[in-house]
Amino acid sequence: MPTPPILTVQDVSISFGAVRAVNGVSLALAPGERHALLGTNGAGKTTLFNAISGEVPLTAGGIAFKGSDISRLRPHQRARLGIGRTFQTSLTFADRSVEDNLRVAVMGSRGPRFSLRPWRHHREQVEAARACAARFRLDEVLAQPVATLSYGQQRELEIAMALAGEPELLLMDEPAAGMSPQGRGRLVEILRGLPRRITMLFVEHDMDVALSLADRITVMRDGAVVASGTPSDIRANPLVREIYLGGKH
């Protein structure tokens, strides 16, 4: 008997007034899958991604997580179910240390959320924060303010914070955006090393990152899915080549 999908997007459409940004998109992610959403600007991928995380309401269709309808849940409710996400622009406390940021992320997801006890008494949360830092090789900069980190380290910190909540589904919006080639390679290496109990869905403009990290890829254009398959399928797809290299649309 096949394993049921962890995430199901069924006939989703999203309109902003007269503009239909997403038009009848369906996809399903198996547990542990790494799935990339590709497409040029205006393809609708980010709108779909934001609908999955709860930032954008659906016009039609539905979204299910582990078999339960989450179409009307707010972002924080989806987070409580085990969905974590990152954004195109890092959302961190720039004037606080790396460790403080990770502690906030751990406390927000694992509680207790309101406590007058000093941090040193929350040993489990402290250890969890430091483990997240070590996974992303940020343990040497734990005491540094986030503002002093390189751009790549800030992106890594945001992903570490999203993982602090131990999500079953991690949504990443252009995780490698703006990073150097060396930084992108390091990030891909870290993400590849994450346990398969974490399913990933990510929007990415960098085709090389998507092809090297994803098990499956969905390509969108004009709000609809135009191709879906393995990295090998996508490499060989003439329509995808046309979209990315130019030509008639």
C-alpha cells in the first residue's frame, strides 16, 4: 500500500481581483521528499508557496497536511501542526546574538512560552538551540550579533531557526538567493544532510541548486503547472528549456 502524501495541493486557484495568479494547480509531496518549485518571475510559484504556508487565502481548491484540511488555517496554526518556513528576506533580530535568536525560535516552538525563569534553567531548550547552531556550523559565532554575520550566515541562521521547531514539512522561499557560489554549495550540502523525516518544498530561481537538491521538480508558467518530474526529466524537457533560455511562449 503506497504511503499517503504529507502535503496535498488540490486544484488550487488564487485571484487578486481580475488577475488569476494561480490557476488550478495540484501537487502532492511524499514524506521525506525534496520538491522544488521553479518558474520565471510572474509564474505564480511564490503565490502558491505563500498559500501553502497560510499567508495568502485560496480562491478555489484545497490544501491538506497529513490528510487534514488546512486550507483555512492561519500561518501560526499551520506552524503548530509541524510546518516551518523561511522567507526571501531573513527575519531575525539583527541586534541580538545568534544564540538569542535560536533560543527564541526553540522557546516559541517547544515552550514554555511565558516564563520568568532564567535561560540557564531551560537546559533542554539551550541544548536544542546549540544543536541547531552546530548543524549549520554557526557554533563559532553564537555570541555574535546577527548584524555582524555574512549574508550567507544570516540565511543559514534563518533556516536553522525554522528547523528549531522540528517541523515535518519545511517550506523555503529561495534559500540560496543572493549567496555566493561557495555559499550556495555549502547550503546545499547542509540541506542534503538533513534527516529524511523532514520533507522540503522550496522555491528556487537557481536551476543548479534545484537540480542538485530536489527529488522532484514542478515548473510553473502563467499560474499553471507546465512540467513536473525528476531532475533528469526537467533537464530534458524542451518546454522548460524554452522558458529558461528564451523563445516563443
